[in-house]
Amino acid sequence: MLACRGIWLIKGNTLTSPSPAFGVLLVNLGTPDEPTPKAVKRFLKQFLSDPRVVDLSPWLWQPILQGIILNTRPAKVAKLYQSVWTEQGSPLMVISEQQAQKLATDLSATFNQTIPVELGMSYGNPSIESGFAKLKAQGAERIVVLPLYPQYSCSTVASVFDAVAQYFTQVRDIPELRFSKQYFDHEAYIAALAHSVKRHWKTHGQADKLILSFHGIPLRYATEGDPYPEQCRATAKLLAQALELTEGQWQVCFQSRFGKEEWLTPYADELLADLPRQGVKSVDVICPAFATDCLETLEEISIGGKETFLHAGGEAYHFIPCLNDDELHIELLRQLVQEQAQPWIRAE
């Protein structure tokens, strides 16, 4: 049985409960507050000003960003967000809140003590700073930071690390921290992905080919040492093995490229347009790099990808949702947190 090393305090004649053994900050990319050009512009300005995302010299990049991109893209992107927005709000935010709530419930049951879990988004609200502040207000002096990116990239996980480090330059008393870097080959992660695919096949049948679409990064980042593409391909291979697929039954591609620089290939849109000419008439598409459905999965892949494939002569296209708040996904997150928190707990 796992027990937490909490300290009971006596105030007067009252025995008070201990501070939590630790808290958890779940971090994802973020989302605009509203599907409006103004809100999207604010979000894109913060996102595209991160040097981990666009590493060009600010003297070169900022005039382009401020003078062109932020005056042309927000209206277009806002329409895309409107196509996936729900009555509850942004899909990414709604699902992230569900993930945090379910993870907190599981952790509290595991440790027989309330373990606070808060959200912090790299861009937009709630911020990483507000997440730390909420955990501190609940007495958490030890914190596990869990970026929801299975595969490490300097443009995602390292950006979270930068934000965490920057925040604590302004804090007098910092907590103990544990930081989860990646989980691209974690057994529970692969099992959760395989279960979601098998569940889909049970309902819809198996397509000619399973397409694994990962978010892209500039090819230059990889040649300079970013391990992201190798980790994506490792995830894909492990999933294919778990599903007992032959080499011709699955394929990796990369989506969401931006700008004129060469990114990781093959590009998702070009692959989906070419597959029907190769005789592939039906595809199942999954996005393993995303822990939560968002604009890039719901609009770009589920809607846009389908249009591209069918227009090119494909006959059947099925999008397999992200793991979201699925039970096995929450179990994976619990395991990841528990592995990081191991130095703070003891067996009894």
C-alpha cells in the first residue's frame, strides 16, 4: 500500500489535515478564449512569438508576424475554430478539464489523500503561472509537471520547460519539481492507443490502411538534434506491432506545416491525396502525438483530411479520436505522475 508523507498540524485543539503530498500541473498547448478574430490574434501573437516555435531572429520575424501574419490569419483561423467549437467551449479546453478532474480523482484514490491537479496552457488561458499559483494555494510544495506531449520536441516540451523556469525566476520560495519529458514508448500509452484502434475497428471495420498523422516540425529542427521524428516513428512501429499489422497496412505522415521552410515528410495532405491513386480506397486516421482533440485533429484531419481523400477518389475515411478522457488514457497519466512522484512516496 502506498502512503503519503503528510505532516499533521495542531492548531489550538484542532487536528488539521496535512498539505497534499504533491500536486500536478497538466500542460497542453492552449486555445483561444473565443473563436473570434480578436481572440485568435491574441493567441497567435503569443504562440508565434515563442522562439522555441519560430526560432528566427526577432528582428526578421517580428515585422513579418506583426505586419503580415497577424493581420491576415486571425480571421481565417477563427472560421476554422468556429467549425469545431462546442456549446461548452473549445474542445481542447473542455476535454483538458475532464482529464484534470478524472486524473485528480484517480490520484486521490491511489494515495488516499486529495492530490490537486491543475491545468496550465503554454499559450492562452489558464496560464502555466496561474496553474502554479492554484497549486500553491492548495498547499502543494512538491509538483509534478506533466506536458501532454508523448513525443519530445524542442517546440513543445522544451517550451514548457522554458515557461516553468521563467516563472520561478520571479518566485522567492520555489517548490520541489519533477518534470516528465516524454512517454512515446510507454507501455500504457501504446496499450491505450491500440485499444482505441481496436474499439474503432469493432464498430466500423478495418480499413485498407491505418494512417498515423503526427504534428510536423521544420526538418531543420530534426537535423539540429530534435529527436521528435525518431520518437514518432518508434511510437508508430510499437502501435503497429501491438495491432499485428504488416508493413503495408500502416504509414506515418506529418501534418500542420507552416511557412515555406521544409518540414518533416511525408506531408499528410499530399499523402491522403496520393493514396487513392495507389489503390488504397479506405483509411483509418489516428493522431498519436495529440493527447486531446483540438483544431488540428478535428478540423485539419477529421474534416479537411476526409475532403482531400474522398476528392482524390477514396471511398471510406474514418478519423479515430484522440485518447482524450478515455479510461486507459487517465490510467496512463496516473502512472506517469506516480513514476515521477516516486521519490516523495513510500511503501507501508
